[in-house]
Amino acid sequence: METGRIFNIQKCSIRDGRGMRTSVFFKGCGLHCLWCANPEGISFEPEITLNPQNCIACNGCMRNCPTGASRLDENGVPVYQRDQCTSCGRCADLCPTEARKLNGQDYTVEQLFKQIYQDRFYFQHSGGGVTFTGGEALMQPEFLLAISKKCREYGVNVAIETCGCGDYEKFAPCLDYIDFIYFDLKHMDSEQHQKWTGQRNERILENLRRISQHGNEIIVRTPVIPGINDSEENIRETARFILPLASVQKYELLAYHKLGVNKYKLLGKPYLLEEIQEPTAEHMFHLVDVANEVLAPAGKKCFYNLNNDYDE
């Protein structure tokens, strides 16, 4: 039975494509972007997050942890020894306040589709659908194909958000069942791309070329990180790359934010970009102008929305 590993299902999303959508977050990603807002989605393995502020010291985690990884110290403060944890999820199942949460659960196609199809009336009235994101949905191509086929069978619009890090031959069959793609390009310089994401970009760029030839509607996006990829040169080079891609008519710039920083603390991981500040709106609109110098003569468009709404 085909299963996929999911770490979150977000209902009533208005930021992940047209209309009201259900966003399904796939676990596991081939990139390790230092600014990632969903660090719990990077590893394919299940992980426990601990939020001490939610703990009411009920001792349920300590009594039921098979390895002794979960306990309370002498002051009643929750302690989590990650090196002893097997991510069995017992502590999260028993926690009444979600102080401990298991990130990463396996779903069958039927189980996941049941969650998605509950929102069909919202989809029908808003022109929405489901968006598979992550993590990276292309890292689980067999499950992505199976759930996308199921959605197409029942008339559910399917979108994906991807960094393009995957094996094209494995995920190509999925493209027949995907209506729309957000494709992130982090950096055009391959060495810089590897420095900040852990991987070079040659395969990612080639995947975008090949997906574009398939004919899916694509919006390319760049998360603008000050001091890392926010130079005029990088934005101009990105615009030049997508200029000949017929399926890409729009290029969106996304402003760096720190909304996911607290997740690193909950995972017991350091956030390495604490000193970076969010770009100003003035800088963002300037970069839009830089990209449109390349794109506008060909009838294409770069845009930036302060609220990150979908651009019609």
C-alpha cells in the first residue's frame, strides 16, 4: 500500500495558490536552506518538537517514554534528551497541551484524500484546491503521483510548491495530474547555492527547463534574503533564465521573514541567520523593476505582494 510521510495539513489557506486551499506538507527535502521557515520538514525522519511554555507538568510523557528521553527536572521543567529519543510519538499522543508534538506521520492515499476532500465545498466556491508543499513533495514521487491521481479523479485542483530538487525521471509522471506549480529558484550562482542550501543548482535549473516543456503553468519565485541572493545581478540572471521558458509568465519575489525562527528552538536546533533583517519594501520593489527590465519586453511580469497574495 502506497504511503507518504506528512508533517502538517493546513486547512483554509489563502497563501498557496488560487482560491481557498488545503496545504499538505510533505516530510523531507533535498535542500537545507539556512532560512527555511519549515525546518521540521527538512529531515524525512519523524521528529519531536518541545514547547516548554505549554507544559503543565502532568508527567504523562515521563511515565510513558520507553527510553527515558522525556522527563521533568527537579523544578518540574520538561527535559528532552534527543539523543535517546526514537520518535515513537507516545509522548505527543498523550500530551494534552501539545507541548510535545510529533512531526511526520505516514498516510495512505485514502487517509490523506479523506482529509483533503473534506474541504471540497470551499474549493468549489473559491476556485481553490490542494497544494502539496513541504519539505519537498518531489522527494516522494510515487506517493505524490498516487494522491494527485486521486485528486484529479474527483475534480480537485492540484498545485505544488517545489524547490525542484528531485529526480525528473521519477517525478515526471506526476506532471500530468498537476494543474499549477510554484517553483523556487534560490540562487543562480551554483557555488553560492551550495553554500546556503547544501546543494548545487544545475539539476534544479535543468528540472525547471524540462518541467516548462511539459506545459504546466508555473510561477517562479525567489525568496529574497538580504546579503545572500538580493543583488541586482542575481535577480537579473534569474529573469534571464526564465525569459525563454514558455510556461513561465510570472516571476514572484518573496521577502525574507523570521516567522519560522521559533521552530528551530522547538527542534533544539540553532538558527544561523539571526543577524539578517527583513528587506524593505523599497528594496523589494526596486528588484521587481530590475527583473522587469528583462521580462517586460517579452510580455512577462515580475511582481511582489506585501501580503504574499496570489497574483492573478
